[in-house]
Amino acid sequence: MYAFNEGGAIPVVDPTTADGVFTLLWLVVALPLAGAAILLIGGRRTDRWGHLLGTALPIGSFVISLVLFISLLGRGDDERQVMQHLYTWIEVGHLNVGMDLLYDQLSALFLLLITGVGSLIHIYSIGYMAHDPRRRRFFGYLNLFVAAMLVLVLSENYLGLFLGWEGVGLASYLLIGFWQHKPTAAAAAKKAFVLNRVGDMGLSLAIMMFFVLFGSTSFHVISEAAGNASEKQMTILGLLLLLGACGKSAQFPLQAWLMDAMEGPTPVSALIHAATMVTAGVYLIVRSNFVFDRAPDARTVVLVVALISLFWGAWIGCAKDDIKKSLAGSTMSQIGYMMTAAGLGVAGYPFAIFHLLTHGFFKADLFLSAGSVMHGMNDDVDMRHYGLLRKAMPVTFLTFTMGYLAIIGFPGFSGFWSKDGIIETALSQNILVGVLAALGAGVTGFYMTRMMLMTFFTDKRWEKDVHPHESPTVMTGPLVVLAALAVFGGLLILNDWIVDWLSPVTGTAPHESPPIPALAISAIVFVLVLAGAAVAWLVVGRQAVPRTAPTQVSWVTRAGREEVYGNVINDTLVVDPGRHLTAGVLATDRYVVDGALTGGPVAIGAVAGVARRAQNGFVRSYALSLLGGALIVALALLAVNLA
Amino acid sequence: MNFVKPTIEYSQLWPLLVIFAVACIGVLVEAFVPRALRFRVQTVLAAAGLLVALAGTIWVATDLDVLGDGVARGSVDVEGTIVIDGPTVFFWGILLVFALGGVLLFAERQLEGGVSAFAGQAAALPGTEAEREASTRGLEHTEVYPLLMFAVGGMLLFPAANDLLTLFVALEVLSLPLYLLCGLARRRRLLSQEAALKYFMLGAFSSGFFIYGVALTYGFAGSMGFSEINEAVRNDVGNQTLLLLGLGMVSVGLLFKVGAAPFHSWTPDVYQGAPTPVTAFMAAGTKIAAFGAILRLYYVAFGSDRWSWQPMLWVIAILTMVVGAVLAVVQTDMKRMLAYSSVAHTGFLLTGVLGVQQASELSDGQVTSLQAVLFYLTTYGFAMIGAFAVVTLVRDSGGEATTFARWQGLGRRSPLIAGLFAFFLLSMAGIPLTAGFVGKWAVFTVALSAGAWPVVIAAILCSIIAVFFYVRVIVLMFFLDGDSSGGEVATVTKPSVLTSATILVGVAATLVLGIVPGPVLDLAANAGQFVR
């Protein structure tokens, strides 16, 4: 199935030392980091101008990224990997972990996406958060988030990547829980943090395994020596990395946090779901191509996880009435596409990154447009209370439409090129994957059309005292830019540019033609999308939309509203066993140990009326456990060694 | 009969002797210096003694003999009973630094309105006229300083001991003053006395196991000395059963001191009942000293018998982490939560002990177990002392408020203090750019290199559970409103410069060790191997 990978050259990361304009690389990270430091440490003194500074610094980063990108374009293919050594983080004997930045074709694109879309989101937030008393703090967190994400994509070793990885986790925790007065926000923030830690476990195990196998965590060293490791080792590494990617990119089975994360302010949703955090998993897999290229089994698992997520997310997107949660479901589904492409190996990597970029544009556009709608609707998120907003908010309507056409893959729009690229590659590698990916496009057509119709068309279903109005220019400006990107982002594929650009990093795949002509594939996919849209029109467009969600619905809808029972599954698999374990340990402590002596639990805290908690507080039972432990130690030692 | 005068290398030992001398002088001060002056004299004396000993330790460290192939530096002193080598001076250094933090916390008098955190008159029964009188007269016990110094002396001797008898003496010298100190809280005296009694009884019980193990080991090897035991193990003389039982019983005594499951049950009660400055000192100091002893005992005396103790330690490490992490989740008292978290940390440290010991078994430049554990202990000590120092500041009308309900919304009322506490918690949870991350990374990697991957997976799982309860406290402080239950909420009392300095040093060390761990890792690497 992947015959072309074996024996083919898998690229080695071999950067040259940064010189000339590339010595500015550190500034890209340092600017937003400085912004975060000034705004968070400066306190109330910076309230007045904090948001302006917090916006100017990422823009500065973007300008530097642009300059660097142009200089990189001017270089030959073999000089396009640049490394800047900042300082040595950990150095013991020969173990040397540096704070090294790696700037190559892959990270260059990420830099532009993160700082570019990030800056637009900052500008938008000036308007969106105008009346929030803690706006300065919000911008501080946003800056921190951008800085952490830049560390993640710029680091030259896995440990630095892990630093950024945890940094975005922490910053997103602060941002999701930003409206701390809402208990749901605090709970959601905690959930995101903890679920992400499960993924982090995979990543940290993988890093330690890299270290044990190769004595280093640097991409350079590992990609050079990776050929010496066995396929089994590579498969384990690949699966561990995938676990990490699933946590950060909200892929099955670690997706539950994403819906709850919608508790944060809308710009945060845009930043987390479009430009940055969720794409980290895709980045990790593409960056670790030297592992996945040598582990076909791990790639198969990636494909399975990706396809499950693709449909799982789409299912949620179809059923939710909350516009942000519906978009979140679509994010999960679109990342499923990227992971599908990444799972296809060398031929798929460029399309994974391509779709990641276009998705960054149109999803940021959609989220911020949705935020603009909410802004006009007094922060109501229920699409059943919208309707006919195209008249009230013409600019938002226009930008949302551009995003909509891009995400469903309307010919000519950015999403069309990237999604078709993935489907074509999939078809030429594995028919089943390709067919499923094409079907997914049809479902996308359904749920996005449903959202479009419920929000901007159909009848007015507004709440009484709501007067929808267009948002201020500071919000619509970024929307227009993002909409333009959503329309024209497809230009990157012109002349196969992005495929050639990335080939030194991801490797070159021999050209394989899909079983049927590319044009036919595009036509079929487009017909599927139209079919999905038509069904949506039949369901919501032709008949009146009830203002309250109907309760008599099929199990399919019910499951979708319950996020396909993701929470239930998490609860039964992780939370409940944990709770039982805790209860069990407590009960053993309190009753069994004590009960053996006194025949039953005795009133806790009898000693001098002092309230005692978890443990029973009796020395005799402590001594008993000590004695028991000693006996076990002695017997176990004897049994193990003398048996 | 010939008597040989024992040679005692005073030039190497004098930091240890300074501490014991200061302790003895402290007793004399109690007898001869007028009451009004005692506090000042005692604190200055203790701090000066510790500083001199610290300087002496650095001086001794630079002056160690290089042995054989250069991986070990130091010498065996006092007729083979004490070893002053690289690891020993490293342990001395961090112990003395944390003891200094302990003295600063002991001397804090601003929080209780001009008196220390210790009982006015320990002999007065709680709730009696005598107690009230002691309180109105503003009495305080300055004996705590000599007691502290004796404990520090014992701790210094513990990781340096090179035979089982010296080890036992050191164990008792460090434990007895701590039992007393635990019972001296000014507030909640019954709880404090109960804690002291429990600690004493269980400590005595475990010492019984320890000394029994010493006897059995002597029965096997015919000697108390670590190197002789090692010889005997290597040559496989004597009765294997005696060795295993002896090893097991000695382990019980030491594992009790570090609070490993199932010998941990005293930890939460004692940590909660003891005056918080004592808890802070004890949490850092006892653990460091006891791990020093464990490392030397397992690596030097029983090093050749690794295959018999390693499976036992695997199980205990996993059990300790699980018990510590899981039980910490259900705690509702800050000191108890920290106590269980320290149990979990014991498990992580034991994971490090399981790693590869010999530099020769490692590929170039990998971290040894000893190094990883030394570094972890350093990071752990700073975070623990800092966290407990913060706990002393958060008070309500009844003194320190340690229940979670009181801490609700603290982040709104005192963002700085709550932020620092959150930082310590994040370090304990092992978030990158804090010291805890590098420490965890080091111990997990050495264990993985030694093939102990089941333990490492358990450790990572437990550290995820641990993140959960640390984050819960952060949520409590920053995301919840105070006073939801209608009860009183705690506020931060402004401390004197003593406590502030301790907290600041803790924060600075935790941050610096997270960002540039290099120098301290180098120091730990320079400590080299144990001298046998």
C-alpha cells in the first residue's frame, strides 16, 4: 500500500546557522512574550494603552515573519533550513538540550499563519472586548498564547516543542476560563487542561523514548539516526506521538474538551480553533515525518483516528443549535481531514499543511463572523433565535458567506483546492479512505448550509429586546481581510507551489494518478456537497424553524446534541473508575484497616474532639498497616528471591 | 591489650561539628541568658551556625580527594563510620540551605502579633489557667532553635553514615527533636500534641524494625560497615534468608522516614498537626536526608544485590505514587493535600532510585540515578518550603486557615500571594519552565534507561492525577468566589521580611532551576559517585 516509502529518501533535518536577517528570528517569539510580560506584570498602570501594545507586538512579529519568509524565498532549496542557538537549557555531560530555533519551509508557513491570523484576531478583539473591565489581562493572555505557539513551531528539539506545547495548554486554560464568573467556564477550562494532559503523557513518553533510543531530542540528530531504529520502535513512537496529537487537536478519543472550550470569549475560539492550538497535533505529525515514514502501522492508526474524528465532528456539527459549538464540531471534522492527509504519508503531508492554512483562514473568518453576529444579538448563541440577519448585518453576512463557500469547497474558493487535494491523494492511495473523505465533504455541505440558513435566511426569530446591528469597523476590518484570504488562499497550490516548497521537509512522493481523472473527482465531490446543501434546504430552509429545539427527535439528532456521547464515554472509561479507585482506597484506609481491630468504623474524630478527615486517625491502625507493610516486604523479598 | 587512638579527620568533619556545637551552646543559652534576650541570641546563633557550616561545606567540597578513576571524590573517615564524598557534601549543602529557611520561618513573629508560632509554655495543659497566663505574659519557647539544630545535625550525619550503627544513631538524632517540635504548636494544641505522639509512637515502632534489620544483616555479613556488607553480598557468604530479611527490615525503617506507602499513614496527620514552620522544614529536610541514606545503603551496601531489592522497590514506588496522588484528590485541607502530594513525590523519587547507578553502564553523557535524585530533591525542597511558607500567611481569626473553603477566591483578594502559591503548585505538578519539570524529566528518564518502564508509565499517570488536584486548588483560588458557603474567608497576613525572604528564595530557585537547570545539574554531576 505504501510501497513508495520504503527505500525512498526520508529527508533529514540539517539546518545551517542563522546569519544576516535570520538572526532576527528570536524577535518573532520575544515580541509577544514581552507583550505578555508587560501587560501581566505592569498591572493596572497599563490598562489605558495595554490593548494597543498587545496588538502592535504580534503585528511586529508578523512583519518580521514576512521579511524572513521573503528572504527564505530568495535562497536555494538546500539553504532554506536555518537554526538559531539562543542558549543551552540543560547541559550535563553530553546531554545537551539547547533553546534552538529552527526556521525552515514548514515553520515559515506556520509563522505567517500564527502571527498573521493572530494579529487580525488581536485587532478584532479591541472591538469585541471594548467593554470588558479586564481587557488588558485578556490581551496579555492572548500574547502569551501566541508566544507559546511560536515556541512550539520554532523549536529545534522535542523538549522545546514540549515547552510550547504546555505553554499553549496553560494559556488556553487561562483564556477559556477568562470569564471566571461563569462556573461553566471554570469547569471547561479545567477539563481542557486535564484532557490535554492525557495527550501530553503520550508526547512526554515519546520524548523520553527518543532520548533513550537516540540520546538526544533534537530533530537533526533523530532524523539522521532514525534509520537505525527498528520498525517496532518507530511504531510505538508514532502511536505515542499520535496520542499527544489527539489531545491537542481534539481528535477521537480526546475530543470532549473542544465543545466545552466554547465558554471562552469568541476571539479565543477563533485563535484556538483556527490559527493555533488545534493545529499543533497536525504539525507534530508532519514534523515527525521521519518517524511516521518508517512506521506504516502507526500511519494506519492515524488514518482510522482521523476518519472517526472526521465523521464524529461532522455529526456534532449537524445537530447543535449553538452556533459556536456547531463550528467547533466542524473544526474537529476539518482537522480529521488534515490528519487523514498526514496519515497518508509523504504524498499527503503537503495537503495536510495546505488544508491547515486554508482552514486557518476560513475558520477564523467563520468564528469571528459568528462573534460579530453574537455581538449584535446580545451574546445569544442559539441559532434558533437568529434568522434573516443578512439585512441587519450586511458585512458580516458577506464575510460569513465567503467562509461558508470556502469550507464547503465551492469551486475556486480556498477550501475547494485543499480538500480536493486531500480527497484525490486519498483515492490514489486507498480507495476506501478516499470515498469516506468525499462523503465527509457532503456532510460538511449539509451542516454548514443549515447554519447559514438558520442564521442569515429564514424568518426573524429574534428575542424581544434584541436589535441586531452591524459591528464596528475595528471588528469588520479583520473580517474582510480574512474573507479575502478564505477566497484566495487556494492560490498557494498554483503550479503545485506548496507541494514543491514543502518537499525538502516532507519528502517527495512519486506522482500517482487517482483511479479516475481529477476533474471527475472534483465534479463528484461537488455534487455530493450540493446534495448535502439541498438536504439542509429541505430540512430548515423550506419549513419554519421552531424557536425551541424539538424534543421528539431521532436518536441520530439526540446523539449529535450529546456530542455523540463523548462525555459519557469519558466518564465511564476514565472518571468513574478513578472515582471508584479513590473510594476504594479511602474505604480500605478507613474501614478495613480499622475494622480489623475494632469490628467496625468508630466515630471519626473522637480524639479530643478534633475533627479528622480521610484517615481514621488511630495510631493502632497506622501501626497495623506499618506491620502489614513490613510483613509484605519481607515475604515478597523472600518469595521473589528464594522461590 | 593494645589501644589504638582512633583517627578523626576534623578538617573534613567540622561543618557537622559546628552544627552540634551550636546546638549545645543553644542549650546553655537557655540556661544562662536572660529571657528577654534569648530570642535574639538563639536566632542569630542558629543562623550564624548554619551559615558557617554552609561555608565549611563548600570549603570541604572543593577540597575532596580524587579517588581512582576520577568518578568518585572523597574519603572514608572516622575509622570507616562516616564518608565525606561528593554526594555527602551535596546533601549537606541543600540540607543547610533548607535548614536556614527553617530558621527564618521559626523566627517569624509578625504573623501571631509579636509571638512565634510555637506554644507559649508547652508544659501548660491546653485550656487551663496556666496556658492563658503563659499567653498573656507573652512567653515563648526558644528551645526550638537548639532542637532544630540537633535535628539538622542528625540529618547531616544520616546520608554520610557508612555503617548501620551510625545510620541508626543519625536516624534517632534527627527524629527525636522533630517529635518534640511537632507537638509545640501555639494554636490547635491538641491536634499538635496528638501529631507528635503519633509520630513518636510510629517512629519508635519503625525504628524497632530498623534495628532488627541491622541485627539480621550483621548476622549475615558479620559486620556493620557498608563496604564489608557489600563484600559479603558479593562473595555470597552466609545465609541468604538473613540478608533478605535484614534488607527488608532496614528498608522498612527508611521507607517510613520518607513516607512511602504503605508506611505513609503518619504523614498527613503529622504534617497537619505540626506547627507549619516545622512541617515546612521537616517536609524538605527529613526527605532529603532519608533519601541520602537510602541511596547510599542501596547503592553501596546492597549494590551487588540489586536484583533482590529492585522488584520490591518497583512495587513500593508504584504503590506510593498511586496512594499519594489518589488520596490527595479527596483532601479538603491544604496541609493534608500537600502531605499527600509529598507522598506522591516520594514515589517519583523512588522511581529515580530505580534507575541505572553506575556511570559505566550508561552511554555517554546520560544522567545517573544519583544525579537525577539529587536534582529532584533540590527542586522539591524549594517548592515545599515555599508552599508551606505561603500556608503560614493565609489566616483567619482562628490562626492559619487551612481548609479549602477558606481559600476560595484568595486569588482575588491577594493575587500576588495566590499567584506565588500557584507557581509552587505548578512546579510540583511538573509544568515546563518550572524546576519540577526538569526534575521529573530527569528521574523518569533514568528509570526508563534502566528498563523500569512500567514504573515510568505509572509515574506519568500519577503525575496527571497530580495535575488534577493542583489545578483544583488554582481554580479554587482564582475562579471561585469566596464566601459561597457563608463562612469566614481567609486573608493574607503581611509577614515580616523573614518569611518573605524564604518565599522569594523559593520562587526564584524554582524559576531559575526550571529555566537554567544547568549549573545545579552540573553540581549534581560533579558530586560523582559514592565512595565505597
